[in-house]
Amino acid sequence: MSGNGHKPIVIAMSGGVDSSAAAALLQERQPGAVVGLTMQLWDQRRLQPSNGGAAGALPIVHSGRCCSLDDAYDARRVADFLGFPFYVVNFEQRFEADVVRPFVQSYLAGETPIPCTLCNNYIKFDQLLATAQQIGAERLATGHYCRVGRDQQTGRYQLRRARDPGKDQSYFLFGLTQEQLARTEFPLGELTKQQVRALARRKQLPVADKPESQEICFVPSGNYIGFIESYLAEQGSGLPPQKGEMVTKDGKVLGEHNGLHQFTVGQRRGLGIAASKPLYVLALDRENNRVIVGDDADLLRREASVRDVNWVSIAAPTEAIRCRVRIRNQHQPAAATLSPVDENADENKVATVRVAFDQPQRALTPGQAAIFYAPADSPDPDLLLGGGWLT
């Protein structure tokens, strides 16, 4: 219990304007109860030639992406400015095991992973929540743009899209459990980005005008291929056999590729083959080490399978339901019917569902998430029902 009678609440601080504004709102509401925590996730010096990294290893980048060294410094500045305690917690080992390695393995398997979702599932809302509890805090707040509430009839916690649809981050949070939602707050869920920026300036926060971070924290400048190759070289495992055929959907060989990890479904540029018309990656055939290409129209599909589904705001359905499905963060949720494929479920999980879209959707990419929202004509269209991984 803090000195003013409020129980401590932890704010996860990334050093950006969003988490800093969330911290300011909490400090205003519960002065003396806020504790700031920043996660140390990745050693920025790794994969450098001077540290034994592979030749051509990645350059050190300390800014322009979340969780850099500069960001940790900025988070401390904000905590000092607002007057609450601040600590850095080291989760490097868990982050590598639960985020970095699965990221690399997913790319090598011909998928396109989302490491930020893995970080939310296994680090921020798992390890950080546990740390918060260890220091006497029962709740964790973050700067995510989304909303959490509770169904008074069922008692179930529910996740909703943010009030600002342009900043909504619910897509990355579909893995949260009922226990995690019960202990989580999103102070920015009802605000627009413009309101948050104005709040930061009004509070004179040191990061009020700091630009947005865009890159994945452990991948400098978005160079996924370079990171994967350097990481595997560091681990002494190396890449699997790389060269293979690039073929059309009917098997015609058009050329060679230098590794499946260099491609993703829907990709057009950098295919390395000459053609009389634009070609796109349709699929990655890991078994035969082939990249399958074709026309843009060939990317359209009406059905998809979604594995490891987590049901967030509703219990797992036992029959087909109507909903809207988002297949990328910037994708407009599309009307669809979900059908359970198996009954290996508790109230939160159905192992696999089949999605049948009303209209064909472009580039259903294995490894990306499929998130289910309530139908547009429902009383609560912002409600996030659940989500899983496209196969």
C-alpha cells in the first residue's frame, strides 16, 4: 500500500509519448502510487563484428525503434519529471527464448511472424505482470490504444478497439487471458493520438514532441533478412539449404531463389526474375524449397484456417458465428463466418477455426494473426472476440 492509501500500480514505460502520457494520467489520478518499469529486452551490442558477430553483421542502432537505450533513458527522465520511482527490469533471456527464436524459426518455416504480439503474450503481460505483483502492485498499465471492460452479466473481461480507430492496437493483444485483463489498464483507450500529444505538451513531458518509433526493437532498420542470417551465424547453426526453384502455381520454373526466409506472401519487389507482367509471391513451399509466384488476382482467397485461437471477450463458440476478421494490423476487418474445427477447447480456447469470408481477401499470410471482432451491425462492433494465427 502506498503512502496515500492507493495500492501501487505499475506503468510499463517505453520512453515514448504514449506510455509517458499514460504515466502522467495515472500520477494525476493516484499520486504517490505509480511505479515505472522499463524492460531491458535485447543487448544492442550483439551481432556486432567486435563481439564475435558474423561478417557483415548489423550496425548498432540506438534510436528510431522501441526499447532502445535512448528510450530507457527517456523513460527515466519522464519518471523523474513526474516524481515517481523508476526501475529497469532485465528480461533478455526470456525475450530471446519466447520472441527472438520463434521469430527466426517462423521465418525459416516460410511464415511471416509478429514479434510484438509474442512480446505482449509472453513478456509484457506475463513477466512484467509477475514483476509488478512482486513489488506489491496488483495492476499494470500500458500506453496501448485499446479498451478493457467487464460484462456485468457474465463477469467476463472484454477487450475493445480504441476510440481512435487510426491508432487502435487491439490487433496485437488478442492473446491476453482473463487473468491478465483483470489486472490491466489502458489509460489512452478513450483518447485520440492528437489528444495524447496535446496532453503530453500540456504536462510539459520531456518526450512531448518525440517522433513515433516504428521498427522492431531487435531488428535494426527493419532488415529482417540481415538479422536472421547474423543471428544464425552467431548461434553456429547457419541457414538451411538456400537455393531453390521459383515456380508458377502450375509448376513452371521461372528461376532460382536464395532462401525462403527472404520472401513473404504478397511480396512483389525483389523477386529476382524477369517477367512480362508483375508477379507476386503466392506461397512458400518449405517441403520442396520453392517460392510459388503468380498474378495479383491469385492472392485472393475466401477461406483460411486459424490455429491456437484465444477467445478473449466471449467463451469459445460451439457452432458457427458471424464476425469481422482482421488479417493485418492495417486491414479493414471483413465480414466472415467462423466455424470450430475441433472440440479440443476450454471456455477460452478452440484449437482451430475455419474462416469463410463473404468477399475474397488478399494475401492471407501464414504466421500473421487473424483477429475476430463483433459484426458491424451488432450493438458493440468494437468488441474483440478472439484471435489466432493464420496457417
